[in-house]
Amino acid sequence: MSTINVETAALVRHASGRYGDAMACAGIGRYVRHVGAVPDFAWGSLEWAQKWRTEWAEACDDRVREASLASERFGDVGETLYQVAANYAEADIGVEADLSALAGGPLMPFVDALGAPPSGVARPGGDFQAPDRHTGAVIPSIPDDTPVNHDLNMLLKDGSIIQQDLYPKGADLSKTPKAQLRAELMTEGRRKLWEFITEWYDDLQTAEKLVRQWGVVEGTSSTGLIDEASAAWPGIIANRANLLRLGANAYRTLRENMANQVKDLQQYWASPGAASAYVIYASSLGRYYDAIADNLQWLGDEGVEAAKTIDSLQLSYANVGYSHIGVIATQLQAYNEAAASLSKATGDPLKALGDALTALTDSLIESWKAAANKAGGTLAVSDKVIDRAPHFDNNNHALELPPSGPSNEWRGDGWKPGTRIPTP
């Protein structure tokens, strides 16, 4: 093989890699959009949770946009290099995407779902543009054969976790697919909160009605707070946030693959113009891969922390419920003692008045204690919200734009063979 053919072949290999990067980034964007679409109910209905839900969605949109920008940029690079190779070889060059970097990985089904691009040809003197890719509309089928694939399959079903299934009378509802999914996504805080609800919720609700009717103490109903907290499913958020990290790993794999292919290209091209300019540009593209990988990793990490915080808060609300039962028991006991004292010693009006005043004071003190204890429990929950809240709106992870090329020399006719550098 002649020197010129070897060099052209190296350029075509590199063009295939960048054309494959464009498809891979499009697939990652599709993956991030799907995985990041956490069902609204999973965040719960507390006010601060809705803020987190909105900020999470906005951060996910930025990560999807970054994938799209990367796809566009690498598509442009691949098209340009194919055209340069055709011009240099003065021959038609077949176009084929190299997706070997992600082959066999968990995100490959999302890339495959885009559809294989139609075959293309770059011709000398032309202006090659890759044919449009078909964008699949169906979530790819993923075999449930590895732990990662199992987690991916869970997110395909988690949106229906709150729906009720109808089964024949006598069926073991703990063995149904929906029950097994709930068991897998049940975190410790949610479990403890629902244990409280199952065992004590009705009693607490009844007791709260009593103290409100008797005017023993006023305040926000604990059951109302528990209702808002109990709806959240932090296990869903944690599963999806963990899966976003796979996208960050995929970016890093593509970045490493590109770096190796740049080294391969440098073994065959040593032109002082176009080749050097392209290597500089490829370095900036590698840094872009690093930046968007870090952004996606950060979002996954923050999502995991958000899930842990919500789970911890659910445990705190369970503790508030147990504590409030004790508070109400003390309130009712003080009230009963006060009421009983009013019916004693009626033959001695002065003593009866003294007993009544003492009982009233005791009742008020217990009510004040109860109100303070309850407020303290709620404040403890608020402290956790403040101290452990995720920061999905962190400006350090705002939308990252791809780099501008430091030079356009690599786009022209400057691909002239220099002295070939032997492969070690």
C-alpha cells in the first residue's frame, strides 16, 4: 500500500470515529431525557420538594441540550474529515459510523434506537453532509440480564407503581410484579413512615380531633404533614439518579477513545498545517467531553443526595408522628385531671377554686409544652431541608457550550503528507 493510501485510511478511520461520536452523543441525550423524567409523584407534595422537582427538570434539560450540541459538533467534524479524505484521495469515500467504543455497553440500545443512518458517500470536490438519522420513538427493549439492565427495566415500570392492580379474590398480592417493584424501591425512611401510618395514623387523627374540640392546644395537624410526606418515592429518584452516572461514564469512554484515535492519526500525518490545527481542536473537544461528563456526574450525585434527604425526612416525619402521640397523651391526661378537680371539694368553695386554678395552670403548662415540642419536631425537619437540600441550580454546572475551533486550517486543502512517523 502506498504512503498516500495509508494516510488516507488513517484519516477515514478517524472520521468514522467522530461520525460515531455524533450518533453516540445523540443516543446519550435520548437516554438522559428518558432517565431524567422522574415521575412527579416520586418527589412528594411538600412545598420544598416541588422546588427540587422543577430545578431537577431544568438541570436535566441542560444535560440533554449538551448532548445535542456535542452531537452536532462531532457530526460537523466527521463530515468535514470525510470530505477532506475524499479530496485528498481524489476518490469516493464510503461513510460508516464507528460505534465500537460503546458496543455492548448499557447505553447502546438507546443509540441503536436512533436507527442506523443511510449509507453515504463523500466525493472529491463535494460538500459532504451526512444523511439524516431516523429518531426512534419507542423505548428500546433491554434484557433483564445484569444488575444495570435490571435497574433500567425498573425505570420503565416505576411510573405505574402507585396504580392499583385487580386480582382474583385470594391471590397473594405480595407476589405480584407491582408488589415486587414496590418492595425493591422501598427505602428505609418510607418503610418506617408507612409502618407508623398503618399502625397509628387513625389513632393520631382521632386524638388530634379531640384536643382541637376541647381547645387543649392549637396547631397544624401532624397527620396533614405526614400525608404530604408519605406520597414521595425516594427509591425511584435514587435509581434514576444512579443511572445518569452511566451517561457520564459513556462520555468518558468516548473521550478516551477519541484521544487514542488522535494518537493513531498522528502516526500517519505530520503536516505542519491542517493536521496540527486539527489536533489542537481535538484537544478542546476532549475537554468538552470532560466538562459535560462532569455535569452529568454532578446531576446524578445531587439526585442521589436528594433521594437520601427525602428518605431521611420521611423517617423524621414518622418520628414526629410517634412524638405527637406522646404529646397528645400528656395533653389529654392534664385535661382530664383539670376536669376532675372541678368536681371535687365543692363543700369548700375556696379549696375548690384553688384546685381548679392549679389544674388549669397545669393544663396550660402541658399545652405550652406540647406546642413547643411539636414545633421543635417540625423545626428539626426544616433544618434537614435547609442543611441537606440538593443544589440543582448550581451555576458551576450551567449549560456548557462546545468550544469554537482555534483554527479552520484543518477544513481546507492543507492535508499534505509530511514525514511519516513510524509506529513504535
